[in-house]
Amino acid sequence: MRLLLWLPGRLLGALVVLVGVSILIFAAVRSLPGGYADVILGSLSSPEARAALAEQYGLDKSIPEQYLLWVLSALRGDFGTSMVSQLPVTDEFASRLPLTLGLGVIAIALTVLIGIPLGVYTGTRSTGGRSSVLGRLVSSIGISVPEFVLASVIVFLFSRFALGLRVGNVVSPATDLAASIPTLILPGVVLAVFCIASTARTTRDAVLGVLVEPHVGAAVARGESKGFIIRHHVLRNASIPILTLVATLTAYLLGGAVIVETVFDVPGLGSYLVQALGRRDYAVIQSGVLLATVVFVVMSLLVDVLTGLIDPRVSVAKKGRWA
Amino acid sequence: MTGTVAPIPRATAAQAARRGLRRAATTLDPLATVAACVLLAMFAATILARLVGLGGSPTEIVGTRLAAPSLAFPLGTDSLGRSLVPRLLEGIGTTLLLSVIAVAITAVLASTAGIVAGYRGGRVNGTIMRVGDMLYAFPSIILAILVAAVVGPGQVAALASIVLVTVPLMTRLVAVSSRAVADRDFVAAAVISGVSTPRILVRHILRNVAGTIAVQGTYALSIAILVEGGLSFLGYGVQLPGSSLGLLIKEGTTYMVKAPWLIVAPGVVLVIAILCINVIGDSLRDRLEPRETRSLV
């Protein structure tokens, strides 16, 4: 098991990244201009009230002390208290997570079901000429339409004209799963457009890269059918970049559907984070951004392990000077 | 063996650069040539607007509020009665200029870090990669908003966010390319003949990874426009009374029901600009990082 030899180093690297990220987040949040006291107490509050507030949230301690307290309690699952709502941050996140999760599941499901087959189709039929130009153009348009443009247009069309689906009045999947899907499908599709297009492009490139390898030529010479060659020889070898991309997209969707949630008025984690930033809600910003980065780091760790299992050469290579 | 050897004539730097430009211009395929022309037209229009006032003044109130497109105002007027044409031209300029400057900074930072990381390997590479990983772990729009909140909303915030969002990926890809070049024999030959390290980095490594830098720089430009747009759309980027494509689209959404033309024009221009850049990027990649494309299947 070469994988086991390589894993500890990779885990250590992830840990280093997480520590660095947490310091970056903490420093950024503490250097935000405009104090929390102005936001909560108003700018005319007395110095005594400000001091009491600072003590209540542990903001009178030294900066390194505050950082250590935050990290240690976060490790125990305690992310502090929201200054705005006075509720534990964990509860605030828990009530919003199902919405963000629902959007992410819809977008990723569409990406895997449409993006990968589309990429394989264009990759195996790309012999130049008009169809390849058309394919390039379509997938390029998909990655070129910004979320905020598409989201605004969709909101306009569906709120102006009766098109069957309504915008707004989002139902959380946690309260009623069946009723939530029609309300989440539009923002989910908007999120999916970019993901589908980029996955199709990556899949096409990966498939093209494998198709020219000698072992595919050998399979053709053995008289294997095209479908069999694509499933067994091409897709398996093309799977690593596709897997990496889908994992990256998933991590970003879970932490950062900020624009789509804001435009569609979905009270999920992304729009909450933007609001918290406007209100200088330290505990919420810190923990929200930290969670998003933790999801990303864990995801890329998982991908590396899976990659090592799919293609053992990768884990061997990573042990060398490159680690 | 002491006979003199005639020096091999070497192309001057200027000649090489001219040759590179000519090659780049002639190797773009037809689709990418169209894309490049569209982008050049956008640049020309925004420069003309700034120099000779093409389209009129972007701040002057000239008509009724939210007037529909007409002969006098080809794209209609906004909520204050300003003509949209000059606002759009100014917005294109701001967006493109911000993105180009930001990507130039990214290219310098990422090329330097990537080439050093790829050439030295080992601990230097590990350190640079870990720092890149830290930035890469942030979802891009969250990183952008966080930067904008710390620096204060505005053009500097947009610039800084674009650089921080685009640097990690480019550094990593340049490092991978540099690594591959550093292992080749001509680099070993240069080391053995006593060429100084800076000279090796510039003359041997940089030249051979220039293709990667050009391709990734093009893609970074499209990401830059996306980030600027998203940031201005959320209110953290370019501020009024300035103008940028993201800001115009944000304004457009406010009056979308009454005046849909306000979002259509900047939206279409933004999509076309990003599309053109991506098409050029694809074309550059096909030419500069060629792959075997003949297959039996």
C-alpha cells in the first residue's frame, strides 16, 4: 500500500493550509473597518456600554488570545454567538444549511447527468469542421454567461410572465422536501449552467487526451466496439481531471452560492454570509468563511486519495521532490 | 583546435518579439480572429469615447427618465435621464482596464513564483504551493467580498480581489510547466556551462513556459471580468458615479420591470467580451500547447 506511505504527508500539508487559512480569515475579519460596536449599539453609545459589549464577546483580550480561543472552541464545535441575533452561530448555520445543500445537490446532479455525457459526446466526435466549432461555441457561451446576468434575467422572466415556476417564497428542504424542489429548481439550474459547461469542456479535453494513446489504438485493432472502448478504456483513464473539477465545483457550491442566493432571495449560507459582512457580525463571518475553506480542503484531500486509488502512479509521483 | 568559429547570427530581442507577434496573429483560427476583432472594437470605442466624447457625456442628464431606446438615445436612458450609450462605453473601459491591469499584475507575480518554484523544487516549491493552496481554498466570490470589505469598496478592492483570485491557479500551472522544462537537457547543459541562475530562469525557462503564461493569462482575463462584475453587482466593486459593466447590470436589475433595456445592453456586452476572451484562450491553447489529435476511434 504505497498510498498509506504518502497519506501522512498529504494530511500534514492540508493541516498547514487550514492553519494558514484560519489565520488569514481571523486577520481579515479583525481588520474590517467600521466597528461592531457602531453597528450593534449605534454610534452614540457610551464608552461603558462598548466596554461591556467587548467583554461579553471576549473582544477585550489580546488578538492572539482571541484567535486561540476561537480555534479551540471551533474544534469543539462551538462557533460562538451571533452578535445580531444573539443565537449560537451553529444554530444559525444549521437552519440555513438545508437550502444551500439543496441548491448544491440540484446543480451537481445536473452537472454529472448532462455535463459529462455532453463532454464525452463532443470529445469522441470532434473531428474538426462545423460541428466542432459549434460545440466549442456552445460550451464557451455556457462558461461566459455570468451568474448574476443569468439569474437576473431568469428572475425577470419568471416573475413577469406566468411560466409555471415561481420565484421567491423558498421552502426549505428540511421542512418539506417535495414542496422545496419546485422553489429551488430555478436557482439550481442557474448555478448548474456554468458547472455543466466547464465539466463538458474538461471532459472533452480529457477524452481527447486519452483517445490518442496507443492502448486505445490497440483496442480498436482487437475489434472491440466503440461503446466498450469508451466505457472501459477511455472514461476510466479520463476520470481524474473530471473528478477533480466536479469536487472543486461541489466545494465552491457548498460555500459560495453567494450571488445566486442573493438574487433569488434564498436564505442560505451564501446570502447570510454577505449580510453578516455588512453587519460586522464577527463570529458569523469568521466561521462561515472557515467552514467554506474546510469543505474545500477536505474535498481536495478526498480527491487526492481517490486519485491515488484510481491511478497508483499518482501517489508514487507525489512522494518525490514534488510532494 | 584553435581556429576561430564564425559566430552564429542571433536574432535580436526585437526581431524575436516581432516574429512572435506575427506568429500569434497568423496562428489564430478564424473564430478567434473574429473574437479578437470584436475585443479590439470594444477597446477602440471606449478610447474614442474618452478622447473625443463618442456618444456624448456619461454624466450629463439629457432626457426623460427611463426612456425607451429611440433615435436620440439608441440604448435608452437610465433612472436619472442619462443616455446609456456613453455610460456603457465608459463601463466597458473601466471593466476592461481594471481587468487588464489586474491580470498583468497576476502574470508577473504568478510567473515569478511559478518559475522559481518549478526550477528549485523541494522546499521552495512546497512553500509556494502551500501559500497558493491557502488562497485557492477560498470560494472566489467570498475571497473577493472579504478583500473588498477590508480594503473598502472601490476600484482598488476590485483590483486586489482579481489578483488574489487568479494568482494561485496560474502559479501552479506555471510551476508544473517550469518543472518539465527544468528537467530537460539544455537546462542541464546551461548549468554545467556556468550560466547564472537568473539568466537560466529568464532565457531558458521563461521562454519555454511563455505559452502557458499566455494561455492562462487569457483565461485569467475572463475570470477577472467575472469577478469585477460580480463584485460591482453586489455593491463592493466600482462605485457610483463611476461606471462598470457589473455596476450597470446592478442598476439594470433595479428597474428591470419598467426598463428591461437597461440590463440587456451591458449584459450582452459583458457576455460577448468574456466569450471572445475564452475563444481566444482556446485557440491560443490549441496552438501553443499542441496535443496529438489523430485517433483511431
